[in-house]
Amino acid sequence: MTSWQIVRLVAGAFILVSLALGAPGSPLFVNTWWLAFTAFVGANLLQSALTRWCLMESLLRKLGVPPGC
């Protein structure tokens, strides 16, 4: 997998897990504050789209993960 694929995989997983933990109708509901984590991930995705820089992708590349196309 390339770095951009891993970033999107992790972001998608974080969003789905935080929604499951923060949505009151979910059987896994813990607290609505988990929705703040969803907003944080979304804001980071927006920021990376506008600036073309993502901290996680930079760290993955330093760990030797190949960049995407």
C-alpha cells in the first residue's frame, strides 16, 4: 500500500469508529463527545486537501512507505 492509501484507510476507520461511539442511536454508543473526534479527522482531511500537506503521510514516508501517484 502507498502512503496516501494508508492515510485514507486510517481516516475512514477513525471516522466510522468515532461515529459508532458518538451517535446516540448506535449500539456501541459511549458519549457524544466522540463526534468531536469525527470533526477533527474531517478538518484534517480538509486541511490536507487545501495545503497538500499531511503529517501522517509525512511520517509514513519517513518510515519507508512508498508515496502514491
